Amino acid sequence: MGVSVSGAQVELAPQTGAALLLRRGQVLRIVDPRGEQVADVALFDAARPHDGFSSGRTIDYNESIRIRCGDTLYSNAGTALARVVEDTVGVHDVLLSPCSEAMFERRGEYHHRSCHANLVGALAPFGVDEGAVTATLNVFMDVRIGAGGRVTIHPPPSRAGDRFALQALTDTIAGITACSSELTNNGSCKPVVYEVLPSWN
């Protein structure tokens, strides 16, 4: 198992990912340095790396498809993984899976870098199997439900310097990407910055 980090800001280049261990109480802060860039976040119970973030349980237990400051993110087993403690945007997605090579192929785009592949590679050293990487919190992603239930993706509303932070409620493995889909990021993929704080005051 990897070790936790604290203090330093880390920039993820466009279309890349990373993973780290958050100890209980530590805070993962994500910053959009340029604006209009999504960060996919995958969370897993460090004691049971097969037990990952569940969109369904999170929606059910918070009684909303919207994620707001103070909301808790839950695993498939119902474990409280993290709580939102900072949010300067208020628009995030819990409905869509991370972009994948298969998704891009459906669009006729082959050998395209993807959040799924970046997360799988980054999380593997932490004992997270590829099959467990199915759901993410898509920070700053604007997904809307229209007439008849149709889902549409709109440009991220985040501006340069906007922030989002999660405090771990148990030891948690976190995977983070600078989302690889041009469509999701208003035409261009940009970097994402993250840092780990020792606590939240």
C-alpha cells in the first residue's frame, strides 16, 4: 500500500491521472488552474480496495443527484468514504462513468487516452482491480437531464482558481484525472492541480 502525501501542490498534465492514499481526516483539494476542466475522482475503502464509490448509494443517501458542500460520498457497501468540505462551483456529475477507450471508439475515435485507463493504471499499485473502476465523481462536470430523460454534456462552469475539496472519513484510496474528453472540457483538455491538506478547520 502506498503512503499518504501532504502539503505540496501537484499538477496533472492534460489527459493524465494519479492515485494516493488519504488517511482519515486528510483533505483532498482539487483546483482548476485554467478553467473549464473536469477532474474525475474515484474513491475506494483502503481496508477493502474492491469497495469503491457508488453513485447510486450516494444519490440515494443524499436524496439528490446534485453534490453540494456537506454531502457525503458512499461506497457500494454503504461506507461513508468522504465529505465535501469546499466547493466554489456547485456543479458536479455523479451519473456518468469515466470516459473509456470503448466510449471513444463508439464515436469513431481510436486509441484515445481515457480517464478509465488513467485511473486503472494509477490505482493498480494500491490493489484496486480494473473491474472495480466503474464510477467516479466528475468534479466541475455539467451534465443535464432534459425532456424524456435525455442526458447532455455542457461546458464546465469552473473558472481559473475554482476549488473542490473532500475530507476522508476513513482511510481512502483516491484516483484523480485531468479528464481526457475534449467534449467534456469545452473543446480542449487542460491540467488539474491537487493537494492534500492534513485536516479541515
